[in-house]
Amino acid sequence: MKSIILLAAVVLLSTTACQSQINNAKTETVKVYGNCGMCETTIEKAANKKKISKADWNEETKMASITYDSKKTTLDAVLKNIALAGYDNQSFLAPDAAYDKLPGCCKYDREKKQVAIVTQPAKDTTKPMQNHGSHQHDGMNNTSQETNQLTVVFDTYFALKDALVKTDGNTASAKAKDLETAINAVKMDKLPMNVHTVWMKVLNDLKEDAEHINGTKDISHQRDHFMSLSKNMYELIKVAKPAETVYYQFCPMANDGKGANWLSKESGVKNPYYGSQMLTCGKTVETIKQ
Amino acid sequence: MAIQKTLCKKVLPLAILFTLLISNLFAQKIVRYDLYVKDTIINFTGKAKRAIAVNGQIPMPTLTFTEGDTAEIYVHNEMNEETSLHWHGLFLPNKEDGVPNLTQMPIKPHTTHIYRFPIIQNGTHWYHSHSGLQEQIGMYGNFVMLKKTNDPTFRKGIDDLPTVPILLSEWTNIKPENIHRMLHNANDYPALKKNAVQSYGEAIKVGHFKTKLKNEWKRMLAMDVSDVYYDKILMNGKPSTDLTRIEGKQLKGGDKVRLRISNGGASSYFWLTYAGGKITVVANDGNDVEPVEVDRLIIAVSETYDVVVTIPAENTAFEFLATTEDRTNSASYYIGNGIKQLVSPQPRLKYFEGMKMMNDMMKMNGDLDDMGMNMSLNQMDMNVVMYPEITGDAKPKQDDKDPNRYNANALADIVTLNYAMLRSPINTALPKDAPVKELKFTLTGNMNRYVWSLDNKVVSEADKILIKKGENIRIVIYNNSMMRHPMHLHGHDFRLLNGQGDNAPLKNIVDIMPMETDTLEFNANVEGDWFFHCHILYHMMSGMGRVFTYENQAANPLIPNPKLAQRKLFADDRKMHFMSQNDFATNGNDGEMMLQNTRWSIGSEWRLGYHDMHGYETETHIGRYLGKMQWLMPFVGFDWRYRKMGIDEQEKNLFGQTNTKDNRAVLSLGVNYTLPMLVRFQTEIFTDGIVRLQLMREDIPVTKRLRFAFMVNTDKEYMAGLNYIFNRNFSLRTHYDSDMGFGAGLTFSY
């Protein structure tokens, strides 16, 4: 009899020991944004800390059940680690760099991320509020809409250039995709006549280069297409006039010593054809003012 | 004449009346604070530890004044130890400066001291204890001096923004006295905690074996960008803070916020980054600078920066992150309301790239070689080779001749603040007709023994530096040590000559990186004894500083006995640091005990067997370290040995000298020299004519936790052993000794 009780006690103890690997366990179910099975692995790995916390994420519901030692950590601490791995959740938004690094299939829609209402903090103070009288969009005049249309194209181009400066093929590919979207979104009938003409001329080449850059992660192939993309973009920006000063820059060594150009918002040279290998190679050949 | 007289008669009383009126109008407002300094127990990490709280809080209360006020601060010392408070960066009479044993005697336990001084400047500053290591355990606080609203330098859009003072600090569960002691004994426990041991094993894994070998050949121990491991990083006393409203007003998208940031950390530099875009720097060390936009900045120990950040979107709080320079820990402020947008953490340092860089810079004699780069003002940062966010994750492929290879802003598309970008909005030129006195200092140091000095002299070894009132003092500082140093001048702001001409910024701290040369100048305008020192607490306490003193100045009424005060001031860097260790092994006890300070070392080693056959042996050495790198140490010694027929019966040494006495007590004269590869070479001659040469090294890092030791000498004695480190006090050791044979045991070190 005694031995049975002992055995029972041992069994009981060992099972509780198995179950309660995490002491003072508390479980909560929270939303974590993500797409696929790969996301699940990353999320659970980010939340997992031996004897302190673990998570079980459901791909269908996007809900994570998080178990943690309430004396050693907090739900927010676990969620912060998940966000740092690239996944938005109820408390934290992932750093943009972490999100950008996620593989293509994991790039979920960032519903929680708000559109920035302030993009140029420094210049906002000096500029008086425009169109203060009318708050409706229709009240804005046509010129600003046209600039807006192409501004998105230019901005995505600059983002693509920055990715090439960093020799980051994945991001470059993603940014080229954005560029395609931006190009397709342009309503060319709204463009002024002179801009329209150039747009028609370069449109197909722009699209083709963007597609090629998007279609590969091979940085040298991307850079090849970036040369002609930059040339066409330059022609476009010359007539469209950028929202702020843009620099047309040239590296004599690119393109097997034939040289190649690119556009940049900064006067300092950051070479997209070589990245850190020869970051400051090149010079500004033309300054395009608004 | 007559008219003049009547005019005088009539005008004079009027004038007097007028001045009275004016002085009434601008009557000095006295602002009084009462500070109660008290011991407390605090729990940041799950362990209750001693700390010092003022008015029951850490950090100390934020003191706010407006320019023109008179400050009256009552310090009630309710502890059982002495204290003091230094008002960092303030212009004030010398006796209010708060340096114990220099500008006042320490505030005795259970007494009250009153600091009273007019507020004649504005800006972000802070205050802290200048006594011992109290600053590490809670004695730091914000000190804000506002501009008058009618100040001509009042900047709309900056000085009227919602403002929050933020004090950065660190917390360690280890007593600071113990940290200081361990630093002086090159204890590698902090490196272990930070995963920065940089052992041979780790080096081989990443293909840097040669780098490590060259590093040790040049007699360097593994280096980190900082020395101390901290358990928690705090912003206003908390690792994480939600800033949702300022002065009752809810923050929303589009709002701008000004942060007055002071680095009250005892030894940590912090990287400041923001999730909501650029950081606009608007002031430094309490002085306005022309706004400059950056992606990040590093704040040196005890510096202050005022920055403006924007909340760029609705329903989101943006993380403002302070990360220690070694990137092991951080603290966050979430600015705004809603879901928290994080900023990318600073990636781990590439230590072996740093080691390689140091190898290139270090000459065989311990001097640094900048290879003709003339570095200054933090523009070239050698550490970029270790920053993955600048130089990429992989090994760098840059050309060694690239003049920009250490220029972070040329290498990457993120903008890092450096001193050359700071520009004062006002003309800061010194009086042109004043005589100029030029002083040159070389910052010197020795990591292995944790000795930090100026021109290889610590405070107690150097005379005070005499300057004359009215002189323009120009100081040229070169850093020939392997660590960066934030040099702080008391009581004056200096101009940092940074290429901005008459608009050179005013500062009271200058961070000087290894191999940099910086020039600063100030007008000597307030008499007194002013401390000029490295603000890394443990460097200061090791004596890295000087005292400026004015010729023929009046005596300080708060220092009744200058000789006694000086002796107490000097005691800080003369302090002896104790260490000891003993191996409780199966074949006996092996151990040593040492007392060391800047120059002297008193050490005793012993090997005690468990029976007469194994013998008992002790060696005691009293020596003095010579030279800047302290590789040479002549000593006198005393040896005693008792043994009955050892295992190893060798009684003849390599030179054919015989030694048959089993009971031997002799005096000796000898010299220790640290050879390349950090091997200690000892030559000793004893009173009985016997000569002994010995090679030894005890801390070869094989892997992160494993150390190899060996010893061999001309008495044909030898030893080899392995040590596995558990924690800062215990390790497992196994060794073979020619006298006592094979043994294994537990080593206790203190």
C-alpha cells in the first residue's frame, strides 16, 4: 500500500514538473500579425525563452497564446521580442528594418501602422500650412495632385537606390515592386503636356527595368537595370520638377569603366553601383532644383 | 558749474530712487530646495540592494530654476557616511562647487550643508555626488535652468516646446567598491557577462586566430568599448517609460517634444536613436547650438544634449532608445499615445574587427599610432569597424588607404552627430587682448592594471596647475590611451575649436577618442580650485585628473586645513586594491594575495601541501611598477620553504647551483617584466646566492570560460593547469605541479 502511494506521489510530482516548466505561469491570447508557417516558426522562436516564456501562434486566427513566468517577465516584454523579430502585434510595431528583412512570403499587411502625417519634421515649422481654407481633397488644385502622382514614383526610386547603396538585393527587389505599383498608379491624362510627352516615352522602359529588378535578388543584375532606369528617371524629373532639390550623380567606374549615373536627394555621394566597396566614388554632375 | 550742481542735486535722488525701483522689479527670487540624503534598499532586478535615495527617490529630484534666481539648496545628510553635491556645468563661486576636500570639506553624517549661489546661465545640466562612488548608486539628478521669456536668445519653436528632462543612468547589483576593485585586478567577469571575452577559441571560429595572436603579442588584453557590465539601464530611474502627456496635455500626432537629456551614468556612453525619424539637436552641455538633424548620436558620460523629436503619426507611440555603447543593454521612452513603434536595436559589435584595428594602431612600445590621420572631434570613429550598421555584417573590404575608412557619415547613409557639426548661434570668441597660456596634456593609461592618468601622472603625483585671472587658457589634449575619455572642466565653459570659427560651441565636457587631438580654450574668470578630470567614475577615482588653481587667490573659508584636505583628496587614487585567490586542490593549496595601487604592489604567493613531503612554500614580493605601460616591476622579496624530500628530488638548478636545505628562508631582489604574449618573466637573486629565472602566465583564454596557465623556472620546477570559470568567485581548476603532482580542486577568488 505504502509503495503504491509513494508511486502515485512520484507520478503526480513528475507530471506537475513536466507541465510547469514555466513557474508562475500565466497564459494570454493576443493578436500577432503574420502570414504563413514560416512566420509561425519565427514568432514562436522570438517568444521562446527557456523556463520563462513560450508562444503558440495560429496561422488561421493570427492569435498567439503566450505563456510566461509572471514573476520573471511580462507579456509586453515577450511581445517586444516578437516585434523585434519583425512582427506587429497588439502592443508593438516592428522596426521597419526588421519588417523589411522578412522573407517575401512573410510580408503581412501592416494594418496597425499609421500613415505618417509628418514626413519632413524640420521643414514643417518654416512652411506655413497650405490650403488651410479648404480641408477637402477636391479643393486642392491640379498641380499639387500631379506632383503628388510623380512624387510617389520618385520616392520609391530613391528607396530602391538606398537599397542598392546598402547592397541589399532583397529590399531592392521589394522596392522595385513598389515602383511598379507606383508607375501603374499614375493617371497620365492628369499630367501636364510636357511631362506627359516624356512619360509616354519612358514608360515602357521604366516598367521593364522595375520588373527585372523585382524579378531577381542578384544585386549585379539589379544594378545593370538600375543604370537605364536612372537615365529615364532623370529625363522625367528634369521636366516634372522634383518637390525638393535632387542631385544627378555620376560614377566613372561603373558599367565596366563606361560610367553610370543616378539620382539622389543628398548632395553627398553614396554610390548605388558599388555600395560599401566604394561608397563615396563619384560626383554630382547636375543639381535639379524645384 | 552752478547748473551742474543743481542738476546733481536733483538728479541724484531720482537716480537712487530709480535704481531702487529697478532692483525691486528684478528682485532676485530665492528658490529653495531641501534634499534629504538617505540610505535605501532598492530592487531593480529581483534582488534587494543598497542604494542612496534623495527625498525618497532615484534619480534625485529635478531642480528647476530660471536665470536670475538665487538657488538655496539645503542638503541634509541622513546617512552614516560623508557626502557632497556637485552642480555639473554651473558657473558659481568655487566654494559652492561641491568637490569634497577641494572646494569644501565633506558633508559629515547627520549634518546639513547649505549651497547658495546665483543662477547666471540657462540650459540643461545635472547634479551628482562627488564623494567616492555614490554617483553609481543613485546620487544623480536633473538640474534645469530656464531662459527668461524676454531673453533675446529665446528661440520660438524650440524654447517654447513641451519639454521633458531625461536623466540616463545605469544600475549594477555589484557594489561599486567591488567593481572598482575588480577593475584594478583585471577580473574578466564583466567580459563574460557581456560575451566579450574574445578567447582564442572564439577567434578561431570566426577566422581571426592571427588577430588574437598579434593582439597578445602586442601585450594587450581583450578590450571592450566599456569596462563595466550593468544589469539595468535607466531613464529617469526606469528601464521603460510611457510619455503620453506633458504638463497635463495629451501628446498627439504631429507634436514636437524637446528632451533635455543628461548622461548621469557612471561609466556608460549611450547611443540615442528614435523610431519616429530624425533627431534635431538644439543644445549641448547646456548651451544652444544651431539645430542640426541627425539619425543618431552618442552621448558621452556626463554630457547633456537637448534634442527635438516629432511624433510623426496618430495613435502611435514612438520609441526613443538609449543603448549602451557596448550594446548589451538599453532603456526606452515611448513618446505619444497608442501602439508602440520600435526602433531597430543596435546590432552586436564585431569585436575581432575592433581587435584587428587596435593591432594596427598599437606600436610595440605601447604608444598609439594614428598613421597620419590627425583625428579630432569624433569625426573619425575607429570603432566603426565594429559597427555592423555602418560597415555591414561581413568582413570589411575597404581599401586601407581610403581617407574615409573611419568616417561613419561617409560610409553609411545614416547621419551620426560629431563635434564638428555643433555651431553656436552666438559669437563665442574670447577677449582678444588677453594673454594666452597654452597647456598640453596627453591622456595616458594602462588597461591591464587599470591605471589612468594625464601625462602618466595621477592627481596625487602632480602639482596643481597655476593660472592667472584674465588669461585665456588654451588646452591641447591628445589621447594616447586605448579608451575614450570624457574630460570635464569645473566652473567654466570652454570653446571647442571645431572649425566653426567665432561660433565654436561652448561645452564643459569633451569626449576624446583614442588617438584624437582636441583643442579647447576658455577665459579664466572665476578664482578657485577647479577640478579638470575624466568623468568616467572609475577613471576619476583612479586619479585621472588635474586641479586648476588661480595665482594669489583668497583662501577658501570652507577649507580650514588645506593640508588635511589635500591628503584626503589624494587618498582616492592612492587607495590599495585587494585581491586574493586560493585553489583548494587534492594535492594542496595554491594561492596568492595582493595589495596594489597606481605604482606599488605587495603580493604573497603560497603553495601548501597536506604533508611535509609535499612541503610548504611562500614567496612575498614588494615591488614598484615603472614606466607608462608598467611592464617593468623591480621588487624585493622574501621566500620561505619547508620540505621533507619532495616527489621531485631535483636540488640542482640549471646553473649547477645546489640547494639542499629543506628549511630555507631567504631575502631576494628581482625584477618582473611582461613579455610579448603577456608572459611574465621574473628574474630573482637570493641572499644565499641562488639565481632563479621564471616564465609564467595564468590567464590564457582558450575558450569563453576556459583559461590555461603555465609556469617554468630554472629550479626545474614547472606547472601547467586549466581553469574553468563558473562565476566571479568560483572556478574549477586542474593542474600538474612538479613539487606536488597532479591535483584538481575548486578555486575561490576575490
